[in-house]
Amino acid sequence: MKKNQLITCLLSLFVLIGHSQTKEDLFKPSNIKVSWLGIDFSHVKLIGEFSQFADAGNKSSFQIRDQYFPGWNNLILSEPDKYDIKGMLRKSDVYYDIDMIMSLNSTTAIENLESNNNPNYGRDDINDFVTAYNIKNIEGIGVLFIAESLNKNTRQGLFHFVAINLKTKEVLIHERLIGEPGGFGLRNYWGRSIYNIMKEIKTYHYNKWKNKSD
């Protein structure tokens, strides 16, 4: 009887540990796994004459979804020195696990992509998006960007930085950020907005979040 009680207590402890990740764990040395989940474009709105670029031609919404959503995610994998996730998070080890986000992006409804207005997503919207994620067999803390809008009229890429407990899907950190695009070609133009946001997180927001968690 006592042996069974001990086993039950140990199992409960392991479950508690698996669910106990907090935002403080992102800022202190620990064995908790941190994973980069990618950039979620499934809720993004394209505003303005988005696809009209002199060197890119007229890109359809299908091409944006099927070619550029993967392209922007792959920029981070193919150019890790520039799109420096480890530096942004001050971590020596970050795992890359973008399959779930890539799959989600591929199912984005084409008819909902273009818009004349910014959707202005709030914390409740972000919570709903994260709750719907099909997260399997991943533990620790997951970090991602959720794209809100790519606005050619205002020359702004608007993204949400999100850190989540991968067991519970609890949002640990959320920040709405704006990055200025630039560069040659459609991929690089909006890729610059992602780069600028990463740079801003590394130089400013990381310390702000860390100080709030102390």
C-alpha cells in the first residue's frame, strides 16, 4: 500500500514539474527546453497593393501562402546568424520545431488574406490562437511570432511575440511589435521587418520582460 502511494506521489510530482514552466524560466539557467516554433501567418492580413513589386511581379494570394509563408519561416533556419533566435533569447541552446506552424500556415484560407484594415488582435485573440494549436510531444517553453498584418501602405509588419508553456498552452509572455520592412524582393522586403523585430527584442524587450519576472 505504501509503495503504491509513493509511486502515485512521484507521478504527481513529475506531472507538476511538467506543467510548472513560468515566464521566469525563460530568463534563468535551467534544464527546461526552449523551442522556436516558427512564424504563424494563418491569421495575417495583407493590406495595400501588397503583391505589386517591380522585381517580383504580381503575386497571387495562393503564391503568398504557398511560397512566401514557408520562405519567411525558412529564412530563420537558413540564415541563423542574421535571424539570431539564440541571441534574441540569450540562450545557448534553442531547438527548432516549426512543423506544426508550417502545416498550419499551409491551410490558411486564401479568401481571408487580403484586407483594408488591421485586425488589431489583442491578448484574448492570441490566447484563442494558441489554444487551437495542435501541439504534440513537445515539452518546455515554445516561442513564436504570430503575424497580424503586413501593411504596404504604412510600411509596417506587425507581429506578436508569444512564449507559451507547451504542456498547458498557457501564454507566458505576449508583446505586440512593429517592424519596418525593406530590401530587394518580396521575401527579403518583409523578412527585414522580422529581423528588425528580433533586433528590438534582443536590445530592449528582453531586459524589460526579465525585469518584470524578477
